[in-house]
Amino acid sequence: MARYVVGDIQGCYEGLCRLLDAVKFDPACDTLYTVGDLIARGEDSLSTIRFLRSLGTQFKAVLGNHDLHFLAVSQGLKKAKANDKLDTLLNCPELPEIIDWYRQWPLAMMLDDKTVMVHAGLHPTWSIEQLMQLSNEIALELQGPRWCQLLENMYGNGPSHWKNALKGSARQRFIINSTTRMRFMQADGALNLKAKSSPQDAPASLIPWFKVANSHLQPDQRVIFGHWAALLGQTSSSQFIALDTGYVWGNRLTAYELDSEQTFVINASNF
């Protein structure tokens, strides 16, 4: 009964199938988790979603920025970009069921009592417990009658600093940006949502979020995340496990087995 966490799939259905074949994934007893960004940019988002939905309770996910953007596009709040390759998904007959399925997933999920999974990361001022509370705030809105308003208001880079007193759309936007878009922090603690490079190629003034001291995080706690393809899985810390290894950009797709702590990869070039 293995538990696998897979990095950003981004609609790369064939790659996902090859990776699951490589680890001998058995949907009868194994569980598949994903760090978000199930769709967009890859060759077959619809087949990816159909397969993941077919796993029933053996599949669990957190939402990524591409997943939330898809929901916004599906409601006419935003337009899809051509390179998102979402037309087939947006025009499929089961779109309403897929939207309802997507709305059930949270921004963060506990995989055991010491491990949290989130798309982009854990903001350095938050504990894992606070992350889960804030994730639940968004989940209640996403599953409620005002979910389209939430999606419409989530776009934008501000506010850049967290305050517990934040309210309304500013609070929701900060929570969503931190959990689905965060990579770098500035020296004054502000989110920088523009830089996407690897840490070594970034300006010296920018600090990866996982390099910023977090007084709330205990040494035996770990954060599993995706989103940051330029890291290629490298954080130099066993506490922060990065699983987006850029398969959709021609690099690798990665799975992490939770109990054995083994990592499995396939290369995009191995067809």
C-alpha cells in the first residue's frame, strides 16, 4: 500500500502513465497524491483529468495556480492562453462534473502528522497549523456560493506582506498567492511574484522562501511542494521536498514515495 506524491503533471498524460508504470502503481491499493497544476501546457489535459478522476478515493490533490486559473476560465472570468492548451478540456461533455471535482480540493493537505503538501510553499511567517487553517478558509469559499467572486478577486500581486488582520479579497489573494505562486521573498519579507529563475540566477536581494527562517516550523516537520520548475528538485534540505522538475519543459517528472522516502524520475526524452 504505497503512497506516491507526483510533481506538476501539467497535462502530460503520457509522462504520468510512464511514471506510474515505472513505480508499478496499483490503483487497487496504492494512493496517488499530486502537488497541483494537474493541467495546462502539456499535450493532453483532458486525458490526465479523466484518469485522475477514475482513481476515486485513491487520488488526492492540492490546487495549483494553473488549476485555479482553469476554474476562472471555465466561468468566463478570464481567457485561456493558447499555450495553456485547454480547449479540449473546456469543451468536453463532462466539464460541469470536472469543475465540481476540482472545487473540492484544498490549497494544503496534511499527508501525515508531520508532513504537509502545498503547491508553492509555506510562507515563512506561518506554522503548518496556520497554513491548514488558512487553506480551510479558501476551501470554504471555493465550495460555497461565492466561489466565482473568490476566483475573480484572486488576480494581482498585492498585498505583499502578511498581516493577521488582513480581511476580504486582500486576505484571500495573499493566501492564494503564497500557496500557489510563491518562490522568492525580498529582504523586507515581501513576496516577490515576478522572479521565476533558479536561486543561483536570481538577484542577490531575493531569497527562496524555504531559505527564510521560520520559527514556527519544527525540525521533524516537512513540506512537500511543486510549482518551481527551475529548482529541478534541489533545495539542499530534506525538510523541503521539491517535486516540480520541469517535465513539461523537457526535463523530468518526479514521484516521491512517502514512507520509504524514495524518489523516482522519468525523463521527458525517453520516448
